[in-house]
Amino acid sequence: MSRKIALLLTMMLALAGGVALTPAAAQARYASIVVDAETGQVLHAVNADTLNYPASLTKMMTLYLVFEALEKGTLKLDQRLAASKRAVGMAPSKLGLKVGETIAVEDAIMALTTKSANDVAVVLAEALGGTEITFAQLMTKRAQELGMSRTTFRNASGLPNRGQKSTARDMIRLAKALMEDYPQYYHYFSIESFSYAGRTYRSHNRLLKGYRGTDGIKTGYTRASGFNLVSSVQRNGRHVIAVVLGGKTAKSRDNHMVKLLDRSFTKMASMGVKAVPPVPGRNPFQNPDATTIEVAAVEPPAPAPTRSRAVKPVVASSQIATASDASDLSDLEVDTEILTDEWAVQVGAFSRFKAAHFSAKTALETAPEALQGARVAIERIESDAAGTLYRSQLAGLYEQQARTACQELAAASINCVVVQHVAQGSN
């Protein structure tokens, strides 16, 4: 009997010791933080250091390592990567790649920033790390080097794993690192739609069209994490980065983010934080294909009038009709009708992404004051008549601001058209 009691006590002590040595578990708990991107000053913080599941915010780190590889030359944007059996077997959201099917690195990047494709995340991970497990170790190592001291990665996608954890503050550090270390690639986080294999996927990040000045960056969701969002907004010469973790719904998360951003910009103004003059970003493209394709001659995608419509242009070489496909949200159906209308200046449609981005950057440099707070928005569209086109826009503007900017661009011999966007949709 005494032997049984002794054994029982030993087991209890062992269990107690095991619990004591177990790392703190993440949990789906509300957390948020807003910082001044220029100074790092914290404008708002609640549970900023609480461990949470990052969900698809994980892909920000995956892309950081992809951008690093592109910079080193170990990856190229047009390089094609093959999908393994493991990658194909990932749970949604995904593109639905088949074993052995290849995808270009640039398409893979856009699949992560818009569709948040888990199969593609594994394709990239295996290309860089050999295995996803090894790649996750590289992710964690780099995260620690970036100062993300409370972050651990176990996979490249953000699919549920009890050991995968981060904090709102660490996500701020990662967002800043992406912007500062790889500004030439950051624009991929502002892409509003992506077409692949005949289907168009719209970004889950509704603030891109719904909140003026938003230039990125990523949403995330699993049942364990709740609804997560990292946002970067430039408005009136000020730049803030914000994180919301553990939202109850996509709609409540987005609307709460808007409130935090509004309050933070108001706080910055009341504190006398000086606006930073807009500085033209460095152009990563030396030889852009500047051949514009007349969009008026192209059959547009199926229209969705409540999402996007063309209005009378200020100056344009041809009438450009805008349209958008319904978002593919089979993996997450959450109704959201959020925020406010916004306007954009469209400066062409091109056969290459680089040319579209170059055109937008040129417009920004030509009229920096009129386009203050605008974000570069490149929309990929597919057409039987002309193939793949990249529609180049400067979005996030008020109507009068957009019209004034277009007039200035026209005076500089840059063709443009003013279009209005209506934001609604889902996570």
C-alpha cells in the first residue's frame, strides 16, 4: 500500500514538474498595438506582449525570407518551383496545386499576400529550407534576430500548431522589418487581387480599399487565433503601423482597427507630431516594359457594380471601365460591409507587373503633394483578348484629391482616369 502511495506521489510530482517546464501556451485573446512608424512611439497598446496564435500573419515571416533570398540571388521572381505531395496536402486556404505542378516565385508571393494560400507557402518553404520543419527553424532564428523575442514558428503557413506563437508587439517589429529591409518588395502586400489558372482571388485585407491611406499588409484567421490583422497606413504625411489579434469576427476586427487608427492619427495631431514630407521610394526596376495596352479594347472581368465602378475621367486617352470578380472565400464566409468609399487615379494597364508598378511610382514622383497618402495598387486581370494585364492605380484618395492629382499628371503628359471604389466584402 505504501509503495502505491509513493508511486502515486512520484507521478504527481513528475506531472507538476512537467507543467512547470512547459512553455507558456498561446491563446486567442484580444491584443492590439499602434505605433508611429517613423519614431517607434507607442500610441496605443493592450495586451501587446500576450502570446497569441499568429495564424496567416505567419506568412509575413515566410515572405521576409523569400525577399531575403531574392536579394541574395538564390531565388528569382520568374523561377518556377514544383509542388510536393506535402504541399498539395495542406488544408485551405490554398490554390489547389497538383503534385509536380510548378508556380513562378512572383505568383507564389502574390498567392500568399492575397489568397493566403497554404499550399504555396509550403512550396516556398521547401524551396528555401529543404523541408518545412527546417524552414520554420530558419523563420524562428530570423525572428529572434529581428527582436521578436517571444515568437516561435512551427510552419510556414500559420495553420494550427500549439507551438506557433507570437505577440502583437512582435508583429509590429516584423512589419517594420519588411518595410525597411525590403522596400522594393513591400508593394506586394498592397495587391488587391491576383489571378491564377483562370481564377481571380481578391485580397482578404478589406482595409486596402476601405480605409484611406492603407498600403498593406496581412490578415490571419484560425479558430484558435481569432481574426488577426496587421495594417500600415500613411495619411497626411504621417505613418502608423497597427496590429489587432483575437478579433471575434472579420467585421468587428476591421471596424475596431479603423477606430484605433482614427484615434491614433488624432492623437498624433494633438501631440504636435510633425508630418513627414513624402519621399519618392527607390525604384527597383531599371528596364521596365513601358508599353501600355489600351484597356478599352479588352473584355473586362465580370462586373460587380457594388464593388468598383468607373466614373467620368478628368483626362484619359481612352474610357477605362473598372470591374472586379467576387472574392473566393470558400474557406471563410464572413459577411462584412465596412468603412468608407475611396477614390483612385488609374495610370494605365500593362503587360508586365514591373511596368505597372513603375508607372505608379512615376506618377507619385510627378505629383507627390497631390498624391500624398496614396498607395500603389496593382490589380492583375485576365483577358482572352490580351492575356494578363496589370492595372496600375494610386488608391486611397478623396474624390477632389484624386481629380486634382489627375489634372497635375495630365499637365505632365501622363494619361490617367479617376475611378471610385466601394469597399465591402469579407476577411
